[in-house]
Amino acid sequence: MAFVAAPGAPASAACSWKVVASPNDGSTNNELDAVSASSASNVWAVGANLGGSQVPIAEFWNGSKWTLFTPSFPNSGASFQGVVDVSKTETWAAGYSLKSGTTYEALTERWNGSTWSQVAVKAGSGHATLLNGITTVSSTERWAVGESIAPGALGQTFAIHWGGKEWAATTTANVPGEINVLGGTSGTSESDIWAVGVSGAGPSGPFKTLTEHWNGKSWSIVSSPNVGGASNFLQGVVAISTTDVWAVGYATTASNSVTLTEHWNGKAWSIVKNPAVAQGRLFGVSAVATNNVFAVGQVGSGNFTTLTELWNGKSWAVVPSGNVNGVGDFLSAVAAVPATTNYWAVGGTLDSSLQYLGTLTEEYTCASLDGSFARGFAPALPALQQRVALPHMKVL
């Protein structure tokens, strides 16, 4: 899709993140794992109530407040991991349902403007499958990615395609002899789609970055760099053009975690230096323009707080972000709002007792010097956002 670079915000504007009140399903553990917007008054965030059996939740922003939905789900529990907001009458959520024990089934649900309903996903017989991310690249084409496990085998990448009538699994690429998982996806056209994740010797790692590209006919692994001496995770991706793609995540050792940002210039992936923060992790990324890209996550270990970083076309910089109690706040995903320079970010926050997790939503807006709202100049990317939840994508 065509994309025009533009300034991140009017020169006379002051921009900031602010916490916006969001509902919860009961008083137990709720978190939001993904967010997507088709307009300033049509934003969806999804996740789960993790208390007891998991219950998927979806929250809708109408321009003034969030409203909670608890869609029906199959099996004994379920969670939404990704969302893509196409229009007022079409939004998709993707994730998994729990049959029994650790047996998972990929789950997709569609909002038609009034209700959420389940849409069947075809997968290998006897396979455990789940979806971590979902995106759209045209008026009819949707992609969702995750992981599939055959009985007695290591998990392998999993991608399904919606062409307008049904979900169909496609053949994906894998590093031989290793576990392979896809956590996020984004694209610019039906022949230019990226998916990112990890590969490793097993569920405990160590892990290496994994990037895959769909050229309209097949998926192939594209070499991506790693921080040496660490496990490397790519969690989110946003494609601005065929020569401008960002992937974010983190690299961990036994004693430290560092944020990781990688850029595709049309020829190769490279690690781009970003600010050094203590125990930093990035989970999601979105873009208003080539010189206005936000990545979100968390900073700190036991007392972690939200982290937002902005790419201005030349360098990454930490931008102050909101926290509720200053302890146990994180952001899982971020989405640009079309036709504005605004963003929404979602995640979770511990309550004052530090026992229960609640939903967290934050809005990034710009106000002019006279206090009025300032609209942006750039056409925005379509809603391409995906999730990766705390502390990392689900790996079976």
C-alpha cells in the first residue's frame, strides 16, 4: 500500500502519552495483548481474563470511552493474541482455545459491526495450533501467524490465509531440527508480507531471531542478525514500504535483557542501535510515517514499568509513558490511528496490592500551543498491528 513520509507532528505541537481508563472482566487478572485502529473513533484492543479458566476479552474505543465485550469461545478456555481492525463492520481477533491440559486450537473470531462470532480454522489433524498475530494487506486478504505442533514433534511455524471465504493453511519455512514460532506479521501488499519470531533448540532455547517473507507464492526464511551471547526474540513487525520494515524484540542473558530493533532496507536486516535501558524489552511496533515509528514494551525486572521508544528517521529515543502504580506496568502492543499522528498502546498493570493484573490503555496525542488538538499531516498505515504478550510470545 502506498505510504508517504511526513513530519511526526506539527512543529507547534506538544505530544505525550496518557493513561486512559479501561474496563476489566471481573476483578481477577486481565491483560490486553493487541490493539488496532481503523479510525480515531473505531479502535479495538483484545486480550484475556487470565483468572481461573481463560476468557477472551475485546474492548472497543468509540472516540470517548472503552466498552468491554466478552465473546463466546470453544473448549475450556481461550485467549485473543492479535487483532486487526479493518472497518466498522469488520474486525478480526486471533489467538487460541484450550481443549484440555496443554492441547491448543487456533482461534479466529470476526466482528461484523454488532457481534463477535467464531470462524473455523483448518489445521493438521491432531496438531496443537495457536495464533500470535494477524494483519490485513488488501480489501479481502488477511494473514494470521503462530505455531503448530504435530504429536511428538517440535513446534513449527504456522500461517493461515483468508481470501474472502475461509481460512486456509499455507506451507511455511522452518529452521530444520529446531522449534520455530511466529509472533507477529505485517505487509504492504499481497506479495510483500513479513512474519517474525524465534527459532531454537527447544522450548527453553536458546533462541535466535526468525524473519520470514511471503512473495505472493511462498514463504522463505530471510537471514536476520542476533545479539551475540544471548537468546534473541523478535516480537513485533511493521512494514512501511518494501524497503522500510521494522522488527522489535529483545535479547536476554542470565543477568540482563536489552531491547532489540532491526531494520530491513530492501536488501538486508540490520540491528539499529537504540537507547540503553535497564532490563528492557520491546513487544510491539507501529508507524505513522517512515520518520515516526513507535515501539513499546517494558523496562526493569521486578518493578517493571512501561517503555515507549520513538524513531524520528535518524535515531531511537525513549519517550516518557504513563504508569498506574509505577510497579508492574507493561505495554504489549501499539497501533497508529489512520489520518492522525496519534497512537494507542495496550498492556497490563498490577493493582496497588501487587496481586491482580488489570488492563492498561494509553493514548499518544499532540496538542497545539493554544491547547487545541493537532491533527497530523500524513496518511497513516492501515491497521497492521499484532501482539506479543508479557513476557514473550506463547511458545508451546
